[in-house]
Amino acid sequence: MKIALDAMGGDLAPQAIIQGAFDAISRSSEDLEIILVGNKDKINSCLDKTLPNQISIHHASEIVTMDDDGSKIFKSKPNSSIVQGLKLVKENNANAFISAGHTGAVMATSLFLLGRIPDVKRPCLGVCIKTQTGGKIICDVGANPDANPEQLLQFAIMASVYLDHVEGIKKPQIGLINIGEESTKGSELYKEAFKLFKTELPNFIGNIESRNLFDCDANVLVCDGFVGNTLIKFAEGWMTTFSNLIKEKINNKISYKIGARLIKPALEEIKNQYDYEEHGGTPLLGVNGIAIVSHGSSTPKAIMNSIFVAQESINQNLIQDISRGIHQHLGAIN
């Protein structure tokens, strides 16, 4: 199995990407080859040891920055690590591509080079979260700011297949993120989506309010990309603010410092449970090939786990089974 890895993508590139590749090779239980895609001089300057036989470099002279227009990368920077990495998948020289770089560029270039799974209206992006009631995926979180009920139905189907195949959550329950539990709540989009989900999805359990996202029974939480992206970014900002407030209070009193030492193991356990590094990245669902999007701040651990997500997606035939799942509901979608 060959994985193309964007060595230039992410806040900590290329060092974190390279180390993540080394860690994945050393811990993988199956044959694995990793292709570091990026500027060979920059990659070599970060190496303090010889590359093992399982890791190679595919030179890509251009770097995509967050200031670039993602929709134009294929033409404006054809020698970038994102374009070159996805070309390796397109030409069957790699089984998957992983990037912690420009999400919009990965999405647009994936669509251009790999295309969509047959009958998929729009690919989407999900984010996996850990909760006390188990693993969940929120989908979409930014790829589609606007959507229609049929597209939301496809998001639900694709995310369900992903949880079943890659995360091992069998027959996941599906919820529709809304401003109230009643079927009459929300915009026309969400009212119509509720009716469609109720008819088409036996595992649909209804609307889920945002305050219940972490403790509800639903494993798949569906919304349009505008709502999903807002939720995720609010959560990230709140967690950072909350953490800073706790640290500030602890530093203000000696008694708090003593107490903090006592509860430190519990805090570390909670941190690990909700740490995005533990999961890695998530595939672009609906793209006709494995393209994994990782967090922009991915550390070596997150990159390593993204590689393992790619392996599992390939081994569990994610693309083929998403196609089958979509095909079962064509009557409601077309």
C-alpha cells in the first residue's frame, strides 16, 4: 500500500509530517510505503537520519499557502504538493493522499482530478469527535455552505458508511442538527430534510439541538457546511478560552495549584479523550478516491494516525461501499 503525504501542508510542516511518516512506518502492522510530496531540498534539510526504504520523496517545487485561492490551485500551482500528490492517486501510483494544508485546495483539486463517486451530488467533509456516549461525526463542516435536502441525505449516508467501515461503529444512529427537536422547527431546508430522512433512513432518530450534540444517541450529526463550520470553530475557540481561564485561576492561588496537582491525572485523561491527534484526519466523503484532510496544526502523532485512517479506508473498501449506499437511495435523490 502506498500513501502520498503532503510534506508542505500544515502549520508544523515539513518537520511534523516527516516525523509522522517515520512513526507510521515503525508502527504499521502491514506493508506500507509513504511518498513525501514536496520540495526535496526543504525535506532533506529537515532530515537528521537516512530515509528508510519504505519512504521516498516526490519533488514538488511549489507550496500552497492559506492566501491562495483553493479553487485555482490546479492551474496556478500545478507543481504544488497538493496537485502532485493527488495526481499520484489519479495515476494509480498511490492509494491515498493526505494533507494538513489548504482544505479548499485539497477539495477543489480532488474534484478536478479524482471526480465524484457516481451519483454523488456534492462531496462533504466530516469531523470526528469523541464523547461520553461514543464516537460521532459532524458532517458537513465547511465544504458546502449551501445545501438542499437531497444533499443532506447523501451526507448522512456517506458519513454512516465511514463510521461503520473505518471507526467500527455498526448501524450508526443519525440525527439532524436543528434549533429544536420538533419536526416543524428550523428553516425550510431542515423541515424538508427531516421528512426525507424519516422516509429514507431507518436509523434516523430526529432533530438534535446543539446543546445535546455530545450526549445524544446519534452518531452521525448532519447539517449544511455553514452550520457545521460555525459549530466546530466555536467549539475550538471555547475550549481554548476555557483552558486559558483555568490556567489563569490556578496561577492566582497556591491552594488552587495544590488542587490542580491532585486532579492532573483526570484532566490529562479528559484531554486525551478529546484530543484530535488521537484520531488524525477524515476523508473527503464523496470523492472518487481516498483524500484525507488533517487538522492544520497536526503534530507527528496526528499525521501518523491520519495515515492509519487512510489504511483503514482502503482496506475496508470505503469508496465502493459509499457508492452502494448512495445507489440504494437514488429514487429519493434524483
